[in-house]
Amino acid sequence: MSQSELISKAPVIETERILLRGHRVSDFLECAKMWADDAVTRHITGRPSSSQQTWSRILGYAGHWSLMGYGYWAIEEKKSKAYIGELGFADFKREIDPAIQGTPEMGWALKPSAQGLGYAKEAIQTALAWADANLKCDRTACIINPDNLRSIALAEKFGFRWFRDTRYMDAAVKLYFRIRALPCGD
């Protein structure tokens, strides 16, 4: 397997401007740059990630696809073929009250240069359509820093509804749920 091949079982989904695909080993440098940028991490982890943390994150995404049947996609801008961010679903086994373990949790992160251009909106809409057609659950969750007004607006635009304020790892977060748009599968 070459270093640029897919390392996950993620389905490839194409929209007008972006490609949602599994992470590749060749995405690592751009992904690490994104996760080291305070503008990206300030509302997510609260601090930049190390290269090792980013590599573990990518491996975890591939593991989700292999073990859970869902995970995170890399977001590639079709025109430039550039890695611009990532989004998807995970079960991080978070210790949070109320518990959301077993509920696919949606999240997204885009490089600052890709923010404000509608890519997140396009990616979220596409990922949720995939989830509604493929996940065998009645809801998805997301947790958002209360200061991240752009992500709150995006979540609400796509049907996530505030459930309650809570804490995760000693930080305030808002917990949102979205009820599946289509009837559940088997």
C-alpha cells in the first residue's frame, strides 16, 4: 500500500465542491497543521494538538470505520485536491452527564482558510444525509463550546436541538441531539 492510499473503510461521497473520503497517510501534515492552529482548537480542545495527538486521532477515525461502521471523513476541496478539514461521527466513550455513549456524536473542524466559504455547511448536510440512510439509530449528538457561535448556528440549521448545558473535562459545553430524519433501519 502506498503512503497516499486510504487507511480507512470510509465511503467516498462527492458533492459539487468537495469530496468526503477516508483519511490518507498523506493527509497527516495538513491535518497536523490544522490541529496545531489555535484558531481551530480554541473551541474544541482548548489548546493546539501535538503531531502525536493528531496521528492518534487519524488512527481513531480509521478504527471507527472498521469497528463501528461510521467515522470521520477528510474533506477535500475538489478543485485544488487540498485537504481542508474533517467531519463525521464517533463514539468517543466520553465521560459526560448525561451519557451519550452508544450515540454517534457528530463533529467538524475546518482549516481557517476554508472557514466561512460554505464548505462546512455542504459537508454537514452531506454527512447527515449519509447518516440518515445508513446509521441504525434514532438520534445523533454533538457537544459544542458555548462560545462557538458559528458551530451552534450550523448545528441548529441542520436540526440539532439544544438538550442541556453540561460539563466535559472541566469545561462548559452545550449538548445537542438531532432526531433521525428518516425511519430507522432494521
